Amino acid sequence: MSGPLVHAAWVHGVGLILEDKSWSADNAGWGNIVYPSNTSRSGWVHFAIPTPVIVDDRRLTPTQVGLRVATGSKATITQIVTHDGEKQIAAFTGLKLTGTLNTYYYQIPSPPQVLWGTEISVLVTFSDRSSDAWAEFVSAGIDFH
């Protein structure tokens, strides 16, 4: 970390954006439950993170991303990627997140100062379209120092 925590910005799961418009998402009040389509079983969901780029005349540094999620047995989170504007600032690959509701945190290596605004993208893979093929997103966020 580079100094004290200045800001933690999280968004509620109801704010997720489906990249694949053939997928469906049910707003459950506490988040969104995402389901695959007949034609697509792997794809991205995105979260736009409210980003304070400058606080007290200094640019902030994103040091950690977080994701609160649960999945059915036929869904797996395999990647989490974050961007500042068009620039990728971290990618966490080879993940196998599945199961009951949990909060996962990942440290951003060599974090840059934020310039444009941040987002978190999550790659979800479903093995089929059975009743256990779902991913429940409660929230996602970034800590800034």
C-alpha cells in the first residue's frame, strides 16, 4: 500500500452490466443473479466504480479490488480485470471462484495513479444451463490510497 486508505469505492450488484446481451440477470434486491443463454456459456460482467481521481490535490492509487459473489455448482469465476479508462491496471487470471457467498480481495501489483475512472470486469464460465448455472453478484469495489 502507498499511504493510508483515502477512499473505498464499491457498487451494489444491481449495477452490473452484462456484456453478452443474450444472458439474463434477475435483480434480487441484494444484487443480481446472472444466467447463461442457450448460445453463450462464458462471458463478462462489468461494474463501473465511482472513482475519486483527485482528493486533497493529489491523485489516488487503486491498491486492491474486491468482489462479493456466490455461484451455483455449474458456474465459476475465472478472471477479474480492472481498468482505468482504456488502460488495464490489473488482471487476476486462473481463478476458480465458486460456491457460497464470499468476499474476495486482490492486491493490485505496481498500482498506477488513477486518471480517468475505474471499472471491474469479471469473467464467468458456466458448464451448462441447469438450475445450478448461476452467479450472484452482491458488490464489487476498489480501495484507493
